[in-house]
Amino acid sequence: MLRVAVCVSGGGTNLQAIIDAVTSGKISNTEIVQVLSNNPGAYALKRARQANIPAVCVSRADHPDKEEYNQILLETLQSAKPDLIVLAGFLVVIPAAIVRAFPNRIINIHPSLIPSFCGSGYYGLKVHEGALNRGVQVTGATVHFVDEGTDSGPIILQKPVAVHADDDAKSLQLRVMEEAEWKILPKAIDLIANDKVRVKGRRVTIDEKLDIFAL
């Protein structure tokens, strides 16, 4: 049974997609053992409690010293004994100590087709504003392993999403969530839970035939 901790800063729509997929069996062999947020007002914490999942907040406001905060984050995650940590809209730079403590055991969902519109400064609506400003016709989402860089770890899954002529950042954000994020993040967790993901250097191989457009 894969023990999963989910880190989230806001509403938790990706968290809800994971909870629903575990409940329905789309994610098998998996238990969500912790939801962690840096934001005491995050609706994701309520979602977790409603699903009887342990929920905890580690706020930077309570720990102004950066090193202390990073240590408490690490200890809080370690306390749940997760096999996998999922960053699902977690607006905290993951310290190197956590990456080193969980090598190839942290994944992130990013709302673009990496390497486009990723890295420092690209988060939330800024990603979709960047896509619209560039005039791309296709965007999407990426699930990747987390390394010590920013959105630079090995890619697990990607799914494209069409950009419409009348899109603004919010409408594009919603379509990317509905058509890509809420599908490929649960799928990636299920693949990992069933030992179908292999990492060698920067290359990921998957022991399953996938039709990404059918997800």
C-alpha cells in the first residue's frame, strides 16, 4: 500500500481529484496519510478533514526563521512516513533537505507542457498568462519528479490542452485542470503505486501502454 502525503496551499482541487480517484479505485493500492498546507485558510485542509485524512498546517508566519521552518516541514512530512509526496499546488520552494530525504519520491503537477512556461516566477495564473501572451495554440500539464531545481525534474506524464481564441487566463486555467491536471496526476500516482514507473537519470519509463488522449 503506497502511503501518500499531499502538500497544497489553496483550494485543493487536485487534492480532491486524488481523493475521488482513490475512492473510486482509479488509484489503487494507495492511502492518503497526510495533507499538509502552509496556509491555515486553505480550503484543502477542510477537504482533507471531510475525507477523514489527517490535515496539518505549517505556516511560515509561525516560523519566521527559514531554516527552522524548513526543518519543521521536513519533520512533519517524515512523521507521516510517506512513500510518496505529491505537490498539488504547493506554493513553497521545497528545500534541498526534503528532496534529499525523499529521492525520486516527490512529484509535482505543473500547468504547462514543461519546458514551456515553467521555472522561477511561473505559478498559478502566471503560467496561463504566459501562454496567452506568447500566443500558443496548445498548452497542457506535466507531472514530474521533483529535484533541487525548479520544475526541472524528470517528466512522468504530460497531456496537451487546446487554447481557445476567446480564452483568458482563468478560463484556460480551468480547462487545463479539467482536461489534464485532474487526469494525469491521479494516473501518475496509480502507476507509481503499482510499481510501473522507472527512473534512470533524467529518463522515466512506464511499464504500461498509455493513450494519454484517452485519460
